[in-house]
Amino acid sequence: MLQNYLKIAWRNLLKNKLYSFINIFGLAIGLTCFLLITLYVVDELSYDRQFKDAERIYRINSDIKFGGAEQRMAVSSDPFGATLKKDYAEVEQYVRLYANNSRRFIKKGSEFLIENNCLHADSTLLDVFPLNILEGDSKKVLAEPNTLIISQTAAQKYFGSTSAVGKTLTVGLQNPVEYKVTAVYEDMPTNAHFQTDMFFPFKNINDYKFDNFLSHNFYTYIKLREGVDYKQFEKKFDVVVDKYILPQAKAFMDIKSMDDFKKGGNYLKYSLTPLLDIHLKSDRIYEIGPNSDIQYVYIFSVVALFLLLIACINFMNLSTARSANRAKEVGIRKVMGTQRNSLIMQFMSESVLTSYLAFVIALVITILLIPSFNEIAGKQFTTQSLFQPQYLPFLVLLPLIVGVLAGYYPSFFLSSFRPIEVLKSKLNANFRRSNFRNALVTFQFVTSLVLVISTFIIYRQLNYIQHKNLGFSKDQILVVTGTSSLRDNNNVFKEEVKKMAGVKNATFAGFLPVANSSRSDNTFSTEAVFNTQNSFNMQAWEIDEDYIPTLDMEILKGRNFSKAFSTDSSGIILNEQAAKLIGFDDPIGKKLYINNGNPNDVEALTVVGLVKNFHYSSMREAVGPLCFRYGRSAWVTAFKINTEEPQTLIKQIEAKWKVFAPEMPFNYHFMNESFDEMYRAEQRIGQISLIFAGLTVLIACLGLFGLITYIAEQRTKEIGVRKVLGASIWSIVQLLSKDFLKLVCLAFVIASPLAYYAMSTWLKDFAFKTDISLWVFVVAGIVILLIALLTVSYQAIKAALMNPVKSLKTE
């Protein structure tokens, strides 16, 4: 019986080639998008799940408001984890990761390579994050100074094989240290929220004063025992604050109690973020790696379902619209004794067969598109990713589910015809009009319009970010990294390059207002004795006298740093937000005080300048207080260039680099690339939204084309009669098109408020954002209306131009 159903289904597909193509092609597009988005969503949701007991691992966060400046940080103080383990039995283990000294110069042969993502970790690392150790003793990792563990990729890179245990690496330039490799671990999976190829021991952190509860520089993870409610455990942090943090705070400032601290509008809170929530639900400053956003998972999931649903709707619409062609078949079958269940199975078989044919095409398209999708989505999927054993049941069942979903309504609709009405031809008038079919068409265009409007607004926001006055110049800034490796020659290198044609200026720029640059928070006070009323936190960056002119920043009052003023070593330049926070109308000449880590070591700083606010972090955040101090952070050097042949200039700079450091690699990038990196997620969303919006419109128009083609066939004789009676081509086109265009207009009315709400919610993540203009909705509506009009008009005009003699001669 099933074989017979499939044979008849195949014959019907071949008999109606145009409608079969529209159905199969539309479903294939929908299934392709669904498969790609499913890969993306499953990967996003899988982050950190490979770690054993991941559901019991949490990161400690810090929330600080002090002197009006607020910070939500992904880091905490170095003794916090050990204190929790010592005082509370609920904590099974803890581990700290330290990333402040993440760059390392590693010697390979006669040259040095730069490793940009090294981490220091406690010897408890594997107790919390059980990496797969390929070689070495997992119980002794990072227990001794001058040891390290490396990934298999690093082992291959430096030793040519994973047999690296017992071998040494020379680390550092000025005071090189020999580190012994004690273990090699399998490369960390790409779906871990932090990545590194090298772990160094905590005992080799030499430039940090430990046991300081007031300094927040460590990523601290705790593993709670089974059955512990982390929300209840968080409540014990207040005890830790009173018992350990308050005494240290009293040594630095006049503070009686935490209640006294809070009365000034301040707070110090600690919280836990589940490990499995970090990648998608954490957006704190100083995240250990780039995170994503759960919003995008929700959005993509909904878009994938809607695309598939729209493709299914096309099948429903065409199947029900063409029901007149199958009506007599149904009538005769019923008269001959065929049961309704058999008819349902017949029509359902056609639907499932169509779905499986579309699925095969979708698989081929998906495999071909995976490299391009990886580039857009920032993933590393392969064909094997699609055919993992756990996905095979899903791949087998998906087309079956889609086939049943798409064919369910048409099957019951077609099998419900009464034989006597069918054979008397009493159904034709009802086939052309269907409220249900109109509702489905409207839904398709509502979805299309929401996506088109959203895409317009996303690109407007990206354009706003690119063209907003940032308070500095990001264009034509060439950043050379690792210049501190030049040691005593870094200033000579800077000045030599500065003399080259096409180089306008140069500065040491360890701190830059772009992603992945250094940041430094410090506590300042308006008085020598710190208290909760006169103290506040702000960013403090070390810059040289060339920094402000190189980045085209604007000095509003006072002056820039200068070698001519020996007192500038104790000078400070504030941004507008810092001056506003402090309450200085004219800050020039005013004093600020900073504590250098010792209650008795308070340094007085004199404000020498006021710089215009500039966006030193993402536009998702408001501009915070910041100051410049005179110094030299020489890890990178930034050059302002002005040349039509930048690659020629770069080769000249590289040649100069090789003169001073022939053993060191020459690395560079442009500052606008780092700026764009801050908004990579939004750019990907924009690209993907544009693609999905286009595909949604295409699928909807395919269905519309099929419907208008069928209706034109059904009304061929009516059109011929109207033409004989004098109807114009335009009036016939209008007759065939107006109902569909009304549906598009109705879709616009429904879609506009939905798109407005969705985009208003999305834009709330930005402190600086574009406005949602009315013209965006109007343009989107006109675009969709024109596309629908072109789709409908082609077939309508074709029908209107038909010779009426051909359509009437059979009467």
C-alpha cells in the first residue's frame, strides 16, 4: 500500500512540475536555514558543558559603586576563593586564573614568538576544569615554580610532537626564565568560555601583592558540593565582606562600617554566575574572553522556525489552492469506495515525499554553505559537525515532521470533499477565496516585514556607531605590537619611524580606546585622607606627550603633557566625565590624591588638563570617568599615517624593526579593525538578518507566485470573457492583484508595532543609539509591496495579454 501511495505521489510531482519546483525549492531553503541555525544554536548552548560537574561550577563576580562610578566586573580579589573554601564546607574546591600578564615571549630556535593568551592558574586547575591530559602527571600540574603545562598545539609548535614532558621553554626577554613542561593537555574545545595554550603557575607571578581583598584582578571559580543552592550560598558573602574586606578598607580610608559605606550611595556586592551561563548571559567588564548573548540564540531560533514555517505555509497554500484540480480525483475515489483515511495517507505521502526531496537538496546546500556561514557566524563547523551520531535521529525525523506539518491541513481539507458536490462542479467558487489561506499569506509577509525592518534598524545602528564623533580618530592608525621587546631601543624605533614619509605622528599606546587593550582602575580622592565621601574609582591610563595629538583628541582646558615640565610626572589630565563626577567646574590646578598600595603612600596629583570625553569602551556603555597620567606604556606603538600606499610604508617599518630586533616577529594591525571587533556580534547579526530577511521574502514571493499562477489558470475563461467585453489589460491586472496587495498592506499594519517593540528592546543594550525613524517602516513597507507587486504582476500581465480566442474556443 505504501509503495502505491509513493508511486502516485511521484507521478503527481512530475505532472505538476512548476508547483512541485516551488514547493521543493521553498522547503529546501527553509530546511537549509533551519539546519545552519540549529548548528549555531546547539553550539552556543553547548559552551562549557564538556567539563565534568559543570553545573556545580560558578564564577565569583564583583559589583562596586564608589564615588558615583559603577563597575560590574567578572573578576574578584585573589584571596576570595581560598577564604570561601576555608570558611565554608559547601565549597569543594576553587581555582584562580590570572590574565593580566597574558603576553609572553617564547623562544623557538634563534627567534622569539609572542603568545598572546597565556594564563596563570592554581595547582587546583584540574580539580575544577578537568582538562584531558595527554602526557604527564595530572596530580602535580602547576605545583612548582618555573613549570608549565601546554596544549597539544603548543607542543607541536615548539617541539614538533606532543612528547614534550620534561623539556623546557625559554620565556621572557630581559630576564629569561627556563620553564619545564610537566604536562601536555588536549586542545581546549572551541566551546569553552576561555582559551589558552599555556598555563603558568601562580608561584611565578612576581609583580603582584597578594592577600589584598581590595584589588580585583582574578577570575575565581568555585565548585560547590552536590545539593548546594548557589543563591542561598551567595547570602554568606556579606559575612566575608564584614570579616575580611572591611578591616583592609579601614586601613586606607576613614570608614566605620559597611552601613556607613552604603549611606554614601556606595555598595560592594559579590555574586555567582553559573559556569554554563557565562558565555550567553554574562556581559560584565573584564570578561576573560568574548561572550555571546542569549538574545541572539532566541532570535535565531525563532527566525529558523519561522523560515521553516513559511516554507510549510507555501505548501499548504498551493495544495489547498489547487484543490480543484484534485477534487474530481477525490470524488471518483470516494464513489469507488476509497475510505477517507486512505485519501489522507495518499496526500500525506505526497507531502512527506516532497519534504524528503527538499531535505536532500537542503543537505547539499548546507554542506556547500558551511564555510561561508562559518565566516559570517565566527564558527568552525565542518561537514562532520552536521553528521555527528547524536544528530542522526534528528536528521532522519526532521523531514518527516516537516512533511506531516506541511501536509496535515491539505490532507484533511482535500479528503473532506463530498463526491456529489465535486462531480456537479459546485466547489470552484469557493476554491479561489479562503480566509485561512489569506491568513497564512499575511503571516508570511508579517514575518518578512519584521525581518526587513529589523535589518534596516540594525544597519542604522552600525552606521551610527561608525560615524559618531568618538572623541578620537580611529582611522589610519597603524598599531605595532610587542614594541616593549625593543627595550632601550623602543624610543629610537618610534622616532625613526616617525621621520618616514607618510607618518604624521607616533605614540606609545599600551592603552587604547578599543577592544583587547589594557585597562587600569584606581581609587582617587579629593583629599589626602580617604573616606566614603571624597573617594571614587576611575580609569587611569599612562600616556606620553604624543598620545593626545596622535589620536586627535581635544584638550578643552589646560594643556597636554610636555617634556618641558618636569612636574608632569605628578600631573594628571581628566576627561569631562571625571571632572563632572568630582564636581570641578574648572579642574585646572586642582589636587587629586591616589593611594599606591600602602596606607602611608599617598601621592598628590595636579590637574593640568581637561580632555573632551571619548568612547574608550563599547557604546553599549556610558562614558565613565578617566584620567591620563604621564608615563610610557610601550607594549604597543601607534603611528598616525597618511599615505595612499600603506603596504609600502608597512614594509619600510618592518625593515626598520628587523634592524633593532631581528629575532622578534613583526606584528601589526590597524586601529579601526580593533574598533570593529567591539561590534563584531552586531555586524554578524546584521549580515545574518539581511540574509534571512532576503530568504524570507523570497520564500513568501515563491508562494505568492504559485498562488497567482494557479488563480490565473482558474480564471482563464473569465479573463477571456472580460477582454471580449472590452476590459483593459490594466483592469485585469488590478482584478488579479488587488486581493494579494491588500494582504501585504494588512501585514505591514501588523508587523510595524512588532518590529518597533523588538528593535526598541535590542537598542536598550546601547547607551548611545540611533533613533527609530518612521521612514524606516515606510521604506520597508514600500520595498515589500513593490516586490509583491512585481511577483503578482508578472503572472497577472501574462494572463491579461493572453488571446481570448484561445481561452474561449473550447466553450
